[in-house]
Amino acid sequence: VSDFDLGKDVLPWLRAQRAALVAAGAGGGGPGVLENNYESLRVLNVERNGNIIYTYKDDKGNVFFGLYDYQTKQNEHLYTFEKDLQVVSCSVNRERTLLAASLVQAAKEGRRNELQPGSRCLTLLVEIHPINNVKVLKAVDSYIWVQFLYPHVESHPLPENHLLLISEEKYIEQLHIQVTQEDGNRVVIKNSGHLPRQRVAEDFVWAQWDMSEQRLYYIDLKKSRSVLKCIQFYADEHFSLMFEAPLDVSLSDSGFKLVNFGYDDLQDQEKLSKHPTLCVFTNHTGSLCVCYCPNFDSWEQITYSVLYFHKGHGKTFTATLGRVDSRVTKGITFLSLDYYVAVYLPGHFFHLLNIQHPDLICHSLFLTGNSEVIDMLPHSPLQSLSGSLVLDWGSGKLYRALLNQSYLLEFLWNTRLDCEKLALLHCVLSCGRDPRRLEAKIIQWISENISACHSFDLIQEFIIASSYWSIYPETSNMDKLLPYSSLLTWDTEIPGITLVTEEIPLPLMKVHSFKGYWEKLNSNLEYVKYSKPHLHYNNSVVRREWHSLISEEKKGKRRSTVYVRNILDNAIKVISNLEARNLEPRLTPLFQEEDNHQRLLMGLMVSELKDHLLRHLQGVEKKKIEQMVLDYVSKLLDLICQILEASWRKHNLHPWVLHFNRRASAAEFAVFHIMTRILEATNSLFLPLPPGFHTLHTILGVHCLPLHNLLHYIDNGVLLLTETAVTRLMKDLDNTEKNEKVKFSIIVRLPPLTGQKICRLWDHPVSSNIISRNHVKQLLQNYNKQPRSSMMDKSSFSVEFLPLNYFIEILTDIESSNPALYAFEGRDNVDAKFVEEAALKHTTMLLGL
């Protein structure tokens, strides 16, 4: 996104100013001058508040300094230096009362030296409110760069300003400049004859300025070893050395490179071409990355390293260059993009590195020169400023670099490689804009590509990643405690790139009290030092406990009522939380039954995840953690519901699919397939499913599958026979031979207690036989044989079949001897007489009579 363009935001204003002067007779020259004398227009600096300082030379060679106000979008003339010199550096204080500039003799043959004898570079401090005194800060033979500090303070003017002077002689000074007001609003320098100076750094070979955070990074060489240091500047004149970090990079002490100190055209280009590219990037999560690319002579491949100090390791990448094009810029560009760092070689490759989760290469996107993305990117060198600002020095354009969510989604639809699908999925989710709409588009993509991914499970990855990003911004350290991906390893080669990972020494913090970013960075470093193995939550404890509870239930044992009630209460809270966030009516018949097994799983996950976060999230309120856990588990369930709803809507299914007395359609089979894939994804991670999912899945399975396939699915645990589904099956299916076979095959696979209950819904000899067997088993399990009379009253039996008559008499005696003991619930019409009739019917059926 373009934030500023010299050609559009400044040039029209300059021409209008000049035209007004010409019209007033205050300037010479004709239209040709107006068109040609702005070729020297260029950006000099971007200050912390977004204001942009630029310069150009008028037709007399005078140096013009202007400022573009980022807030008001207005231009302002700051100062004109009436000598033909070339600007090295320029900076303006926050109140726009002081301007610091560094200038050198213009490189023209035959021109006399406009500067002081024996000096090559003149550094000035100018009072510009109004334009008044000019003080020479330095007149030396080496280049000087200037930068005012911009502290976070209230809007009132500061009594003292602080200016950094960066010398080519490899030292940095801080000047303390007191100002005072005279004659109303005129601002002048107080005691300009003696400005206190303080040495900040010396003997460095590389330095980078972070204007947004007011930090100075620099590297010095200690015993031929590169050491990265960082100085934090504060609102007063105070500054602190925050850390030192050894770098395993090759930096020659003969080189000298500045990053983000304004336009660097005047640095020794011959030396710069031999100097490696190095940048430091941070973000609000406490990350600290050093990106480094040594000199490269070969156009066959390029090697670059990214040191993830906040993770304790670095990665060295070797990229194969897609095509050789001598016209493109030879320098590699590093750009900061929030949770990512982009490594970009114009015309050759683009590598989007995930800095929050750098462990697996598949979570970063690598594109070669054959990709359309490469062709879209500028071929001129870009400079990453603080945050997401990117400056194209050549064109004078300032961009705000953002990941284009719409383009990433389009790219996701079109890409063929699994590694690119995975990286793009995470990248799109990290954008975080309009998550509901974004999730709907990703679900649509998943439904079209569910069988096209072989290296990972699309549904599984989407559920885990989307749930992670829904909760991640709420507190720090979530990246260490919640799973980011369903993948633990990645062994598939990514075309065009290889990498080597190695541990790196951690930065040594030089202060003991931390706030803001430094507190988060220190927390990350402490985690790397002491937290082994990883603390990412998983459901292994939940799996064991759930299986234990279900096993106890089958054996008739019961855990503490209070314990089970608390778990089920957790599930009620999750469902309430989910329903409160989703106000649209559901198309799918979910959440319409108790489904205690899924509620137990849901409640156990809430309990275990809450304990996990309470153990490791220090200083976060218990109530906030409880709500985060409810939100996280609710999100898991909601995503499953969204996938199913999208499929249901796409295939235009209706509630009548829940009835068995109709033929299955292709649409029902498609929904059954997506439900099976959801089940596979959740089973391996042991995630809960919405109550009613198994019922709906089984009903569709009975509709869509031939009997042998159906039974195979049931026997292998893919389809779960819920009481609701089987009850509906028994009521809806008539007693044709085919349906009888289905019913019987399902009944014999039910748990005993459920089977007994279901049998009573089916008026059929088979069900009567099963009921009779269970009744007899119950009666005889405690039967003690007693001596009996050999005489039997045959008149009481309808059939003269002695074994059956004898058996029924025994059952009748047992029933009559203790009727209260055998008055079982639901056995109203089950007695010895019922058993006799069932036995006779069954025998008749077997004999074909």
C-alpha cells in the first residue's frame, strides 16, 4: 500500500509554488526550467512521527529542504542552504524548531571548495522557527549522519532535544541541545557555544537505526568476533545498553555500513558492494531476528541466514536461483511483515519466513522466479524501515507493506504444492482481518481440495491453526502453550531451497528490569533456556481420562458424582458460549441431543487446558484464563460446525435426510464423505465433536452405504451407533427382508443395555427372541436348583413339548417366588409366558412352518 510518493505528494506542490513565484515576477526561467530542475528531488529521511524530509536543488544550485506532514498531508519549506553542496543526511526535531543537516562538496569538476579549508563534510544545526542562527557542529574530512531522537512524551514542547551524530570514523555521539523561547514564539538554542556531548558507541562496523522504537543496533569486533549490541533511548537524555549477542557472521573491520540513517548514496559504494547485507527485525511479540546475507559471486545459488534469537536457533538457507538476469539489482532485500520476514531477490525468488513458528520449513512460503508473485514485486532495491514501512529510495515512494489477504486466498486456490498450501493457509489466517468471512472462504477451498493434499490433513490443520489465531492475540506466550499446527515434522523436500538449522548463543541481557518489548523478549529467552521439552498443550491426558470414564460406565462403576457433574458443567458452558457467539440459525441438526460421551470429552478438555494455562501463564487472572479456554474449545467446535454447515448448504440438504424411508442422493453421500473426513481429523487429535454429530453421521451412513460397508464402518469405529440414531432406524424402517437384516445386524452390535432398550421398539420375532434371552439370563443368574415334583400340570401349556414346558415352569416358579426382585423397569410384558411364545415363534420361523 503506497503511503507516500514524491511525484504525487510533493512535486505538484513544488511546481505550484514555483509557478506562483514566476507569475509574481519573483523568479526567472520559462516552462523548460519548471520541467527540468526537480531531477535532484529525493527523500532524505523518515522521522518517527511519519514526517518525510526531502531535498532538491533549484536552478541556481541552492539546496532546498522540505517536509511532508504525514498527518495533514501538507508540505512545508524548512530551509534553503544557498551553496551548491550535496546533502548527506538531514533530521528535524519533533517541534520543527531545529534542523540538523550534513553536507559535502558537490562532485563537479572545476568547482571550488565551498566548505572550510581541510574539511570535506559540514554538519549544521539551524534554528528554523523562525529561520535564524546556524551553528556548525562539525567540519571534518569524514562523512557525518544526523538523527534527532523522538521520545514518547506529551504534546508540549521539550526543553531539551537530543541529536545523534554518526561518524564515518566509527563513533556515535549524542548532543544535548537546550532551547528557549524569545520574543514570543521565536525558538533559539540556549548556550549554543557549548553543547554537551556524550559518546554512545565507538569502533563499530555496522549500525542500524530503529526510528519507531528509538533503538540503535550496532556491531563491533571483539577479538575478530562480531558482537551485536542494542541501545535503547528514553524520553530524557538517558539511554541503556540492553543486550549483547555474539554473531557468527563475517564482517571485515575495513567495511562500514549504516542502515535506516537516511539516504545512503554517499557511502563508499566500492566498500558497500563488498559489505554483507545485515538487518535486525523485532515485533510486538518479543521476537528478535537478525537477517544476514554474505557476499555472493555465483548466480547459481545464494546463501542467507536468519538468526531467531527469541527461539534460540538460526537457519541457513541455500536457494537455487531460478533464472539469470543481469539487469536486476544484485542486492538481496529483507523486509519486516509483522509475524513474517520476507527475503527477496528481484527476479529470482521470494521467501516469506514465519518468525513466530520457524521450526518447520513448511510453515514458510518459498517461491521461485517462475511465480507470478515474483513478477509483481518491484525490481528496485527496497529498504525496510521500522514496523511495516518500506522505502524505495530510487522512486521516492514509501509503502506500508501488508500481506494481501485476498491475493493470498487466490494464490491458495491455484497452488499445487502441499508445502505452499500449508504455508499459505497459516499466512492467510495470521492476517486476522474479518475472521468469519476468511474462515468461510477457506472452508470453501477445503471442500474443493479435501482429497488433493497428501502431506497433511487439511481439516485438521485448519481447525488447529484457526483456533490458535482466534486466541493468540489475547495474551503473550500463547505461541509456546497452544498448538500452532497439527504437524510435528516435515520431511518432504521443498523445490529450490535447502536449509541447515543450528543452535545459537542467546543474547546476554545487560539490564535487570524490563518493560514492554524487552519484557517479552526476556520471557522468550527465559523460555528457551529453561523450558524443555516444549509446553504445547495436547489431549493425551484427556484421552486417558475419557477412556477411563467410559470404561467405568460400561462396567456399572461410577466416579464421584461431583467430579462428573463439574465436567458436564464445563461442557454446558462451552455450548452456551458457542451459541452466544453464533446467532444465526443452524441448518444442520446438531446440539439436539445430550450425547454425554462428547460432553464428557468437551468438559475434560476444558478442565485440562485450564490447568495447563494456569500452570504456565504467570500474572494472568484466573477468570481471564477460564474465558480464554471456553473461547478456544468453543472455536474448535464452531469450526467443525462451519465446515458441516457449508457442506450442507452447498448440497442443499433438508431435514428429511434424517428419515430412513427414502433413497440416498449424491448430495447426501458428499456430506457423509466430509463428515467422515472431519471424524478422521478429530480422532487423531482426540478433539470433541458437536453433540449430535455421530447420530447424523450414522444416519447418513445407513442411507449411503451397502450393508457390508456399513457394518465394516461400524466394526472399525468410524460410525458410532448412538441410541438416537438406532431408535430412529427401528421406527422408520419397515420389516422387509432387507430392512430386517439391517436392523438385526445393528442390534447385535449394540452394548447390552442399549440393545435391550432398542429391542422393545421392534415388534419382530428376532427382537422378541433377544428380549427373552436377556430375561432368562436375568432370572437364572442367581437360580439355585431345588428338588421338584415329577408331576406337571399339562393343562397350563398350549403345546405339549416337555423340555419347553419344564423350562417355562421353572421360570414361572422363580417369578412367583420373588416378584419384587424381578419387576425390572421396562419389563412390563416380559414374563415366562412371553418367553414361551417367543420360543415357539422362533422355532416355527427356523423350521419354516
